[in-house]
Amino acid sequence: MEYVDLDVALEAARGGDDWAVTCVFRAVHPALLHYIRRHAPDAAEDLVSETWLAAAKGFPSFVGDADDFRAWLFTIAKRRVADHYRSRARSPQLAVLTDEAASPAVVDGTFEDTVIENLSTDRAIGALVRDLSADQAEVVLLRVVADLSVDQVAKIMGRSPGSVRVLQHRALRRLAKIWDRGAVTR
């Protein structure tokens, strides 16, 4: 598929063009899935679906460009994750044992290619944030994986932009120290 500017695709999607909705989905979905997997690995697929469903319902009233859309979508995702853990804390969980394994959707290429790509990306993201505090990891995920601005991350996290910059700076310093020690391969 030919490269399409996300702002152009978003505008066309508002007009109901199927190709544009597909472009927006393909551009944002991988980062959204990786973000949610880091926060709720046991329910990631469901939470991503809920996030897209909520976005679809609110899309007609959405106003903004592609950056605003990503920020809005990741705000919805963060709320879905919080709702998931609140709901989980209120009700007992039963483990369902089955022989069937859930299989991820294959977008392009083979099933094996899709699995390997997702595992490699998840491992890389896990290695990136595993030694950071929760707030530092959140900032790195939103800034790097979701590609959001400092102001957008500040709004999502309920912090000041200065606080986000400090968290990001500390996270990057910590990662630099860890990588200098060669701890990345452990």
C-alpha cells in the first residue's frame, strides 16, 4: 500500500472513506497494542478492541489532527486499562483452562512472520522499560511507542509538561547507565 499522510487519511476517514479508516487503523494500532500489552498483558486484545470501539463511537465528534487523534486514542486506552483493573479488583477471577490458544490476526505476510514481529517488538519494549519506575516507563511508552508530544503525555498522565520532561530525562539517563553497563542483553 502506498504511503498516505495520517492527517489526510484522518480527514478522509471523517468523510467515511473505508480506505482512510484502514490507513488510520494500520498506522496507530501496533503502537496502541504494544502500549496496552505493557499495562495489561492478560487482557490486551480485549482492551484494544474496547479502545477502538470507544473511539469509533466518539469519532464523529472528534476534532483535531493526527497527533490529537493519537493522544485522544491513548487517553481512551489508559482509561480502559484503569477500568479493567478496577473491575478486576471488585470481582473474583476464575481461570478457564483450554487447549486452544488464541491466535493473533495476520495483517500482511505469514502467521509466523506476524508472531515473530510481535514477540520481538514486545521483548524490545519490555527490555526498554523493565528497569524504570512506573511513571518513567509510562512517559517512555507514550513518548516513544505512541509518539506523543510532551504536552499530550502531560495531559494523559495528569502532570505538568515540566514534570513529564523531568521523568523522560531521568528515564533516559537511567537507560544510558544500564546500557553502558551492557545490561541490555540479560
